[in-house]
Amino acid sequence: MIPACFSQPNTPPSSSTTQAPQNLVTCIYQTQLCNSLTYLTLTWFRTLLSHSLTIYAPHTFSITITLNPSTLSFFRTRPGSKSIYLTRPHKRSHKIKLHWDFSGALFSTRNSAEPESCFYLAICCSGKVEFFLGDLFRILPLQLSTHQTGDQTLVSRRKHVFGSTSYVSRGEFLGSKREIEIELCSGEVLRVKMDGQVCLVVKRLAWKFRGNEKIFIDGVEVEFYWDVLSWVVDSENGNGYGVFVFQVGDGGAVWPEMVGPEKKLMKKRLVGPTMTSSIATLSPSNSGVLQWTEESSDGGRSSCSSSTRSCGSSNGGFSLLLYAWRRD
């Protein structure tokens, strides 16, 4: 636990604080959509009873697709599509059409929210495929499969992990599948592990609750930021969370606002008195360490939100953001 000077006597955790989604991950892509630079947000969410994908493009559209699997063919997720007509003042109208097929999607583990293969998601504008995700391009509708997709770059990824002293995230990072573990030892020491190897130790965590260090992973320099102030202040409520950022290259600090199930999760979990300011906008950059990340990466570029016109370019940078929720 966090040292006693910051915490109250232990109280039994309520059932509401121990409930947590099995898997929630948000991927942010930089792409062109209807001749405009767009940061497209894909939020994959899975619990014991539900599985969904929320797609959000600022000022353009938001859609949630249900991905509930079933052994009964009648109830299985089927290929689908949806048309959206986009009308902007003083600009030509566009027809956006989404096509998807997750009926045979394969996942790395049983609880994974994000599919690994045997699926596709295509977003088209005026008959041209401008965004494509998956490995089934060849089974797109015939009139679309002959059109080349536009440029797209994965610039940021947000994941929510849950635990008491150990928080584990598995997924691709620096071109390889890796296991990242954030370990809280005796409440005073923070260990960061990559594939089981300790790459950073932070001692006296109650006083060093926020900071950054350079670490090297397979010879690549990674800027690591941490912010566990919420853990320190809200430890008695069991609702505190730590924020951890792994940043590679320049321009990777792109943090769109939270939408769909991610927004609901944050509203539900941020109930402590120290968290009310974060609920106001539910922008990830409300965290001090994320503002610090943005300032250090590009001299003060503001975060990408629904009211932000320009968020900069990726410039080959990438950021992995972990929300580690305490579950005592």
C-alpha cells in the first residue's frame, strides 16, 4: 500500500470497485478522410456479456458495431455496412460508407477485444477506400477491392488494465509482440518490466509520484512517463489509477477525447473527490503527465479533442498509454 501518511485505514472493497471490463483498448490512426486530415479513434471493448467496436471521427461521425460471438450461426456477427452523409458548411457533401466483416475474426486470447486476423474494416469516401484495417481486402465488395487505400498511421494506443499490485498489458510494441508489466512493490517501489526483464525501478514512489526516464528496449530509446498521484490520493477508495506512457520518436503524443465505452468507464470509475475535474471533459490530457508528454514532444502542442482543429502529424512517432486501475 501507499505509505500511511497518504492513506486512510483499509476498508473492504465494494463490489462496484471490483467489477472491471475484461479488455478495453483504443487505437488512434492518422488518415485522410474526404480530403481532410483526420485522427480516427477505434475503441475495442469486451466483457463477459458484450463485445463492441466504436469508431469515431471528430466532427464527422460516430458508430458502434456489436461483435458478440456465438456458436449458433443464426446469432453470429455478420458482414455489414452503413452509409453516412456528411454535409459541411460551404463545402461539398460527401457520402461515407463503412464496410466490415468480423464473422470469422480470430483473437490472440479468449478475452482479447481487438481481433488479430480474419476480419476487415473499410471506410470509403466517394467510392474510394480511404481507411482499411484487417487482412481480408480481397473479399471487399468488388467495386471497392480495385481501389487503393490511402495512407494511414497508427500514432497512439490506449489500454486499460486492472490489478492490485501487478498490471499486465500484452500486445505489439516496437514491431514485436510483448508483455509489459507495471509492478507496485510494497506501495513504495515501482518496477517496469518488458518481457519479464526489469527495465526501470522507481523508489520512494510517494514522493516521486510523477516523472519520466529514458529506457532502452532492443536498442531503441523510449521515453517513459509515469503519474501515480491518483494512487497516492485515492488509495482508500480503491478507485485510483496510474497513468503510464511509453513514447517512441517525435509527434506521438496524440490524445483524442474518450468516446463510447471508454468514456462510460472513466465516468463510472472517477468518483473520488480529487477526480471531479477530470470528469469535466474526459480528455486524457487532463492528467498532468500527459500534458507534460505533449509539451516535451513538440513544444506545447495541445491534445487532440473534439474542439481541436490541428493535432500535428505523427512524424513516425508512437505512444502507448496505459491506465492502470487499482483493484484492491
